[in-house]
Amino acid sequence: MFRIVRCNDPFFSARHAEGRIDWSSGDAGDFFDHLVETIRSGEPVALPYAEHFFTDDLKALRLLEAIFVSTAPVTFFCRELTLPAVLMRYAVIENEAEDYRAFDPAIAALPFSADAKAVITENIHGFPYLRIEELLTAVAAMPEAAAVEYLLDNKRNLLSRNPVLEVMKVGGGIGDIGGLAELKQWIVERRSNFSDKARDFGIPMPKGMLMLGVQGCGKSLTSKTIANIWNFPLVRLDFVNLFRQGSSVEELIKEAVTVAEAFAPIVLWIDEIEKALFQDDQSAEIRRVLGWLMTWMQEKSRPVFLVATANNVEVLPPELLRKGRFDEIFFIDLPAADEREEILRIHLERRHRDPKKYDLAKLAAAAEHFSGAEMEQIVVDGLVADYAKGRELTQKTLEEVLRRTVPLAVTYEEQIKKLRMWSRGRARNASGNIRVESLFNGQP
């Protein structure tokens, strides 16, 4: 019997198979002759990664002749079904289901908390099985936090080999996001929604979220922080790089998504999705990519959480925004007064300043139309100014920097109005049910 078994890790699957033949470092021709003679002699044969050996049909035909006269089983363990067609025609092809439960006892024996073990259980997906054994042996001797980070780092390293996936490692947690209380609560509540227990409870696999809103108000920061809160790798789908590869964009994006699914759970980030996919002179290929991407978003079953951000909602097609593509659509507006205070506090603390030494309420009131990014820059500019004068950062300097800074909201008045009008009834306010201060002649 001639079988081809497609599996996660051919070396692992063939490890205890009867008649396993190890790859030889000798001459390829001699190795092939040995393989054929072993089959002809009636001995069982199990060869891992056989797809990397057969380079032409002549070898395949010679092998088949030996198989036809043999009574012993011949099994090829393959990662990819890229063998010559003539071999595929005569073989019984089987797909070995991925099953990571074999590693449950080793994970249960780790000297870690239940939460850490759950994170490790989630994040071993995508690795070859033999590599998982090595990783679990290595992390067993580490402190808990270091063990989790070690596993995630190894996962990021494998993901980074894809040319269009930008692997990102960022610090920070939920406390680094100023304001956006509704959005932060939504993220925290869904931390455990990727588990089998959530499926048993009736909760569907999370799909993703779309964040629309004013530039500089926290969309990118939130995208990066989600991965840290959930202990998932974060990868950015780099559409600019897609068009530079000189290959089919459609095939590249399908390959990238396949890699992301193999390593799920994962956070897949598409920044400014409207610039990537929606252009005035859309080519037929871009339209096909868009169609395929939306179908995948609707039907995907693997825990790949898609985070997309957009600044210009007018070019987004209705089919992208309909229910089922994303779990939620959030609108992120300019921060309200209390949110501006929180943002200032975060950036002062990040630069080792005591926020209690400053009148944050007064600064927040003066920064009514400022975005979060602009308020961060106010703190930075204030530090630069007082450093040049050889003194500590003062309230007066911050107020002076604020007075001479023109916020982006003034320049893009009409665009922000359109965003606010569009979001009413279509998107959830990321800050909750609060009324942001009136803008532009008293019009909210």
C-alpha cells in the first residue's frame, strides 16, 4: 500500500513509523537507489518530507515500479502536497488532523499559573511538533513571565519570514490608552472569547473590529495594545510591500493569511485600510483581492482577529461595513476634557514627571480641540524647551506651547464634521455615551 500523509510535522509523524528512512547526507542518487532497493526487498518504508526529494517524473516512475512489486507499506509524510502528479495518482492521500492535545500533559506539568498555561496552550499553534517539545522543555526552567515572552518571541521570529507580514513587538497595556473607556472595556471583555470554553458557552469565534476616526486619536495605539492585552502576536499586513514584490498581489495576500491562520491565535492589523484597497483607479486584481478578503472575513473559523483602521469613511464600500465582517465598528473622536487630562497624565508619567505638580484640568481645557498625539507632542515640546533653558518642565511652558500650536482639527474641520455625521447610527462611540465638546461654531 502506498500512502501520502499530509501533516504538521513530517519528522514528528514519521518518528515511530515502521521502516522510517532518515535523510542521508551522502549522494542523492545513492540515497534514491537505496530507497528503491529497500522497497523492492519487501521492507516497509516511511520517508519524512518526501516532497523535497522528487524533482522529476522519471524518479517517480522508477519508484512506482518498485512499489508495485512490493507487498510492504510505503508511506510518505509531507508538509505540502507538491509531489509529481504520477505519484499523487496512485497514492492513498490522507490528511493528518492537527492535534495539539498531545502536549497537554507537558503544559499541565509546567510550574506556572493557570492563566500562563492557557496562554502557552494557545500560542503553540503553528510550530512544528518537534519544535514544540523543545520549547516546552526550555520554558520549564524559566520564570513564568519570561517563559510566555520566550514563546511569543519564537512565534514572532517564524512569522517574520513572510515578506508581507510585518511582525510588531510593542510594549504597554490598557493603561497606556487615554480615554476610550467603552472601547477598552470591549477589548478586556473579549480576552477569553477565543477559548473552547467560550465556544461551549455559545460565543462565536471573534472576527475583528474596525476603528474609524480622527487622526492621532488612538487607533494605531489601540491596535498595537490589543495584542499585548490578549498575549497574542501582532502582525501588520503591509499592503505597500505587497505591490513591491513583483508577484501576484492576490496570491501574496492569500499566502500571508494562510501563514497567519497557521499561527493563530493572532492579531492581524491593516492600518488605513481605505488607502490599501480603495483607490479611484482600482485594478481588476485589487477588486479580486477585496472580494476575497471580505469573503475570508465572513467565513474564517481560525482565531485570526482582524483589526482595521480608517480615516476616510467615504470610500469604504457598504459590503465591508455590513454585519458579519466585523464584530464591532468603533468611532474614535477627539478626546473630551477628562480624557485629555488622562492623556496628559500618561505622557507626563511616561517621561518620569509627577502629574500632580501640574494643573492638568487647566491644560486640558486649553487643549479642547487637540488629539491625543498632539497632546503628547505638547509634553515633548515643553520638555525640549525647558531642557534648552536648563530647568525642569513647568506649567507655564506647557501653556505657552499649547497657545502657539494649531491643532489638526482646525485644518480639517470639514472632514471631522463628516466623520461625526457618518458615525451617528453606524458606529459605536469608543468613549461611551459622552458628549464631546462642541466644535466649529458650537456644532457638535
